[in-house]
Amino acid sequence: LALLPNVFLVAALFAYLNFLRKADEMIRRIQVEGLAIGFGAAAIFMVGYPPLERVGVAVLQADTVLIVMMIGWVTGQMIAAWRSR
């Protein structure tokens, strides 16, 4: 029962992959660029934050990385869409 939300997340992942497969080339490029920027932002955040924890900054919550990744994804999509105009 505790893992039931993961079933919905897996379903959302497959729906997103289906969307990407059916999307045209420009939409796919925008999405992939957004994902790349989101992943990169989260990776930089995860590497850069632990040293801050050692010097007294609040301990990182697991969902914080997800929020950083989502903000990076949206920002990357906006940048890619703006460039494709």
C-alpha cells in the first residue's frame, strides 16, 4: 500500500514516453533540452549541497532535489522554446 503512489508515477512515465514518441521533432528537442537542463541542475545541486551541510546548512530533504529538477526542466523548456522561435 505504501508503494501505491509509485504505480501512478510509473504510469505517468510511460505516458510521457508515449508523448515523446508521438511528438514532432521540434517538440521532442524542446523536451529533451528541458530534461537535460533539469538533470544537470539537479546533479550540480546534489554535488554542491553536501559540503554546505557539513558547515551547518539545513539537511537536504529528498523532495528538494525533485523540486530543483522540475524547476530546471521548466526553465530548460522555456529556453529551448524561445530559441526555436
